[in-house]
Amino acid sequence: MEKRTVNPWKWQDERSYSQAVEVKNVESTLYCSGQAAIDPDGTSSDKDMKSQLEQAIANLEEVIHTAGYECSGIVRLNIYTTSTAELWPYFPILQEWIAQHKIQQAVTMLEVKGLFETLKVELEATVVK
């Protein structure tokens, strides 16, 4: 697999994403459903944003690893939240995770009116190898 990021500017570097990611010679692609703070028994979290973000990241990692992929192969990450203002103070948690796995991804973050039950944040990824 060959991966190339496209960044006409520098400002996105502080925000831990790329404007575009080109991938060539891909062996396979994994399209992950949105992962949120849902326990293994299917119970939705009613905890705070920080806890929900940490669990959503852990759940996304679990799906990726169970499928036989690596987090470093994430090329697209969509973030859905019920409150960007509530999420923003915890954005460094996501940035640290991105840096830890050396992820180079295009990102879209959307504030939505609501998510399933009591959920506050959901992460949706496209992963290649």
C-alpha cells in the first residue's frame, strides 16, 4: 500500500489531520460503522464526554484489530458529536491517540442534534492495508 497526504496549507497540522489522503495498491479496505461508548453487553453510556470519547476510541480499536487491521491504516475519520463545545476540551485525547498510532487521515467533524440513546460522540473510520 502507498499512502500520500495532500496538505496545501500548514494549519491542519495542529489539528491532527490531512486535507486529503491518497491510497494506492490497497490490499483491502475496512469500512467501520460509527463506534460510540457502548459496553460489550450493548448498554449505551450515560457518562461524561471525556469517558465516552475514550470508550469510543477503545471500541473503534477493537473493531479494527478484530478485523485484522491496524489503526495506522485509518485514512478517513468522521467524528459526530452532540456538542463540539463539550468535545473540544478533550480533543487532545483524540490527537494523542492519532499520534500514538501515526495515523494520517482526512477528518470531518459534525455536530448533530442527537445520537443513539445517551451517546455524545461517535467515531466512524475507513481503514486500509
